Amino acid sequence: MAYTTLPIAGVDLVDTQTATELAAQGTSASFGPLGVQTFANDGLRYVWAVAGAAITASTTTCSINASTFVATASAGTYTSPATAMASGDYGWFSKASV
């Protein structure tokens, strides 16, 4: 399991927050803002983003819009979290940092 190597407290890089659970709780994502980045001990850079459409687990061709931080499952170099995501779900997307 990867963990952050930067001094950011409380980062769970395998956490995803679904739009359904956030709506049921009446809250927003517990981590933010969108676009926050961190490096982890596995040599990857992680970006906190929101899915713009359904994304299957561990998709390796995700792209993230650099101004809105909305992720899609096509034409990119990021990998989605290990759990499937629906539109509006939040999670950490990884990319090789070197």
C-alpha cells in the first residue's frame, strides 16, 4: 500500500468517496481541494480528482483536466483507483513521477 512521503496529514491514497455516500451524509468530500498532489513511497505522484463519468477500477489511460481536475477514462497517463468510480466520485489518481 502506498503512503505519502510529503508532510500532508491524513492522506489515504486508496480512499475513494462516492457521490452517493456524500449525498446521503449531506457533506462534501473530506479531502480537498481538487488538484492537490502528493508523492508516495511507490514512486508515483497522486492527484485528488473527481470522476467526470464512470471509470472502471485501475484504468491506466485516465486523463485529468488541468483546470477543473475532472478525470475521464481516455487518452491519458493517469491510473484510476483500484475501485470502480461513478460520475461524481472522488479519488486519488496516480502517475509515474519520473
